[in-house]
Amino acid sequence: MRAVAKRNTTEVAVHNPEDFVRLGNVGIQDMEIPALKLLQGLSPEVKENHALRAGRWYHTILERDLGPIVQKAVIEVVHRSVDLWSPKDVRGVESKLLARSADGVNWDRPNQIFPVLLANGLKVEWNTRSNVGASGLLNWGSSNPNDPNSTPAANLVYTLILRIIEPEGIGAPCIYIPSKMARKAVMRLNSRIDARMAKTPPLKQLFSISAVEKSGRSPGISWFEPDFSSAGELDDPELYEVIKAEARRFAEHYHAIQVVGDNKLDDDIPHAGKDNAAF
């Protein structure tokens, strides 16, 4: 994305609108947006590059380690969706996406019954029914109907599109998909944005994003989650206009966005279950 240059007040510039017309039929569906990843101990990047460490923020296009804290960022879009995946690695079979609700309400495959083999060898059925609410697949006990304490079959997914202000030199916005372990952190972020809205428009609110280590009940189980803290207010009017335009465009064309490095963004965090303090 082209940077917005600050004008010299002594310079007189005449812009011909025709000089700023981009020809062709390339749209946002042909763009790739980088991913911002919170690295975990089992992340592929950490395994492949010994210089990278868990608990660091990683930019997938720049292949840049941003450290344990992103000092300042504007949250442009927060999107809520629901995914239904088959159980992970049961008898050597990889997990696959069964159904998705892009708006968090309506399934792309409604009224479908999926036979599922659980890790304990039990065969059950998951039914998407008419919509997410009717399916009950986000409720506790839905993954194993015989166990009311079993985890939800479906996952609530929050996606954040943000522009990093500091560290400098990042440029275009990036996308961050927190793990399911970080749902509460995103909910707290939403509450903080709403609380500041009376004085500061959401797209002027700056947040720092740090990595916080969490531990499970079992020895040796740990992972990193994001923590969002207020970091002041954006005071660049020109950048604010750019951010507003970006946010409108991303919100309108959200489902056409292609992400670089979105493979396993819910990054190899220790298995969620009764031994995990987050549940």
C-alpha cells in the first residue's frame, strides 16, 4: 500500500485525477494480506528457525520477529465466525473443516449430519441443523453427547485486522486470528473499545499487544495469549483517513481476503480439555 506523504506547505501541487486511475480488473480478492502470528512452542516457524522463540509476534510477509510486544496498533476490523472441524489426529486422520458460519449465525452447510470418531473411539453424530444456534454445537457437551462436560464441537473464531503503528516500517494492515484459548482476551478488547468510544472514535484508539504466558493444570503445559492495553490516541489526521478507508474496504470485502501464512494460525497450542486451565 502506498504511503501517504506529508505535504510541504511551500509546494503547490496540481493533481490530475486521471493520473491516479488504476486500470484492469484486479480487486481485493487478488490481494494478499499478511498474518500476524503469536508464536507458540510448537509453531512451524519456531521449529524451522532456531532464532525465533515462543511468545514473540511474527509478521508472515516480512518474516520479521516483532518481539514480545507490538507497541502501538489500531484495530480496524473485529470479525466473529464459527468453524466446525472434525477431531484432531484421531487414529492418524487429520482434522478437516466440516462446516463454517462466516457470519456466526448461518452455516454454509445447514441440516448436515456428520458421523464423527472421537479420540476415545466413540462414534457420534454432529448435526448443523438450520443454523448455529439451533445446532447447539457451540455448547458444552456437544462434542460428546454422552458427556455433558465435553468441550463444544464447534469453535468460535475471532479475526482481527489491524494496522501496526509501532514498530515502524510495517506498512500495510495485517490479520491476526487468535487461538480459541484467547477468546476472553478478544472479548475484553471489545469492552475496552466500547468504553473509550464516548471520547475517542474506535479507529483512533491505539492499543499495545503483549504476549502473556499461561500454564495448564498439568506440568509442562504452557502457551501464550495476547493482552491488549490502551496506548493512547492516533494524532495523524492523514493516516486516520487512510485507516478509515481501509476499514470500510476490509469490512465490505472481508470474505474475499487472502491471507499469507494462514495455515494453522490457531497455532499448535497444547490440547484443550479438562487438564487445561483455560477451559
